[in-house]
Amino acid sequence: MAKQSVKKVVLAYSGGLDTSVIVPWLKENYGCEVICYTADVGQAEELDTLDERAHRSGASKLIVEDLTEEFAAEYIFALLRSGAVYERKYLLGTSIARPVIAKHQVQIAEQEGADAVAHGCTGKGNDQVRFELAYTALNPRLKVIAPWREWEIKSREDALAYLKAHNLPFPAGATNPSLYSRDRNLWHISHEGGPLEDASQPPYDDVFQLTVSPENAPDQPEEVEISFEAGAPVAVNGKKLSPARLVAALNTLGGKHAIGRVDLVENRLVGMKSRGIYETPGGTILSTAHRELESITLDRDTLHYKDTVAQRYAELVYFGQWFTPLREAMDAFFLETQKPVNGSVSLKLYKGNLTIMGRTSPNSLYREEFATFGHSVVYDQSDAAGFIRLFGLPSKVRAILEKDGKDIEPIPLEKIVRD
């Protein structure tokens, strides 16, 4: 297949083995200028040496942006308000980071006068879809280069051989790789590959990076109070924090108490199943607290319908459909539902478990004087008899017809209701 004509490309750059190979490969195969773009979304990687590594591999420029606060406020908290969980367990840590990275990569491409963007996603995963759907939605005129779908490199060994043949330095740790493929950001860390591909076996202890094992967690529980305003967390134990600092603080606290480990066999968008081990300590605490606050501030119909919509929202995020009219409309719905979600939730953290210690809200629909089994000014227990008769009327009619036969003379409706 003939390659596209490209003059300047902006590459989503991590400085790892794949992107270290992609820079010289792009120059060799496309004859284009390569600008490296790194988005800091809380991946906790060493960024200080990236500039040197990018230039040594042939890039004309490296641009690094700190997106942690934007990521937390506009993406993570939107996800939190929605209550979206993919396939019952996954809090969408990798998925939710892709749109903010792609958005800024496109902006840099426009600012730099580039005619193409590139990424290092493999042709077998979900991320290629997420990045490329975002590129298309934000600037369809940009050409997209996905080296893993074009080149002859098939393994880590091939990549190392390519760098050696071109007299280029190896990234730190490239010759001593981890058994696992990992992706980390402010919201979570994921682990895939290696021994984890055997779904019949538990993960080894060396997998985990953010959380201690329940056996090694403190023997004393710890309580934490999360405060919310319009569905967004604003304070921990009474201390107001920025969105990114709040999530980071809860990651540390949750990790200390073994909170947020998930072992999931999921359905990838591209059609296959894969197994992932996820650590989302802060996200698990926040999601649990948020659900508990909604339980006292949202009416039944809103809460139940929101849960239905949240499942579709999870699919949109997982499938890379963030920049779509449907996602925007759903966010408007969620923002409306969150207006009364104000207050605080206290939780006890202990060896991987979260226990609810209390919920308070000025907008609470729960009233002890109404819920009591005793006398209540808003509920007359004798009213229940008529409600039950009407609520069960379809079942009663069906049962009478089945018992007495369909050919008999119909019983007057007023008699059925009265009886």
C-alpha cells in the first residue's frame, strides 16, 4: 500500500520503546518532520529526560503539557457523576484518558501546522479506535499514521534490533522488560499480558503497583469523609482540594488499605476477550461514596433511569465515542440529576473493604420520621390496601381467567376490583 504524503506529524510520545522506534521510523518511511507530544495525565513517569530522548531519536521538538487538573475536573469527574461502570467492574481508567490526550494532540498539530498525527497503539487493541475516532471528530483533515498497522516490527526484540541498526539509544529498561503491559494515569493503573493471559490463575503479587495486598494492609481501620457539591467531590476530611490533588490523595489512602483491585475478563471493542488487572484505589472510594450520596438525594425514578443510561455511557467511553452528540447530551442529563447531590459520606477502609459509616445531605429525601414503622404524618398504613389491589389487578384478572376458564361469562370489572 502506498504511503500517504506527509510533511509534518505530531506523535503521541511516551519515550518508551515503541515511540522511540516510531520517531526514526516515521522519518525514514515518510520523510517528514516529527514533533513529539507528551500529555501528563498523572502517569507518574519520569518526564525530565524526555526532551533529550526525543531529540536523540530524531524529533525536531518535544512538547509536554500538564493536563492533570483538566483530566480530573472535566473527564474523571464527568465519569464519576454518570456512575458508568463497564461490564460490572471496570471504572474505565484507560478509556477516559484517551479523549483528553487526543484533544490536545490535535490542538498541537493545528498550532504547529502539521498535516498528520500518529500514535503507538497496536492493531489489536481498543486504544487505536479511541484515538482515531477523536482525531476524526476534532479535525478530519489530519492524516493518521498507525505504525503498528504498517511496519514489519512484530516484537520487542525486533524493536530493539531496529534501534541498534540505526545506532539509536535504548530507552531505560528496554532490555529488561516487565512481564506485563501497563497503562497508568491519575485514575488507575492497568496490567495485561504475560502470566495474566491465563484466566484460570490468580495474579502474582508482583503485578500490583498502587495497592498493598489485604494481608499486608494495616490492622487498624481508617475512616475518611468525602464531601460533594453537585455530584463532584470537593473535600477530603473537611479539607478542600483541587480535583487532581483530591484523586491523588485518595489513591494514596486507598492503596494503603488495599482498596480498588479488580480482576476482569472483558469484551474488547475489537471483538476478542482479554483479561485485565486494574487498580483504582481513589476511584473506588469516590464511586462508592458518590453512589451512597445519590441513594439519599435522588428520587426512585431518576436513580433507576440514571443507572440505565449509565450503562450506555460506559460503552461510549470504552468505545472511544467521547466526542459525539450523544455523549454531550448524556452529560447534560447527568449534570441536571446531580444538582441535589450535595453532602458528605463517611467510609471505613479496612483490608480491601469499604464500609459506609454515614451519609448526610441538606437535600436528603430520607427522613427518619417518615421511614419509621410507627405512626407517620405522611403515610397512613390503611392506604396500602387499595394500592395493593390496584397494583396487583393485572395479575388478579389473569388468575381468575385461568382458573375459571376463558369461555365463561366475564366477571364485571367493578366486582374484581371490589373483591
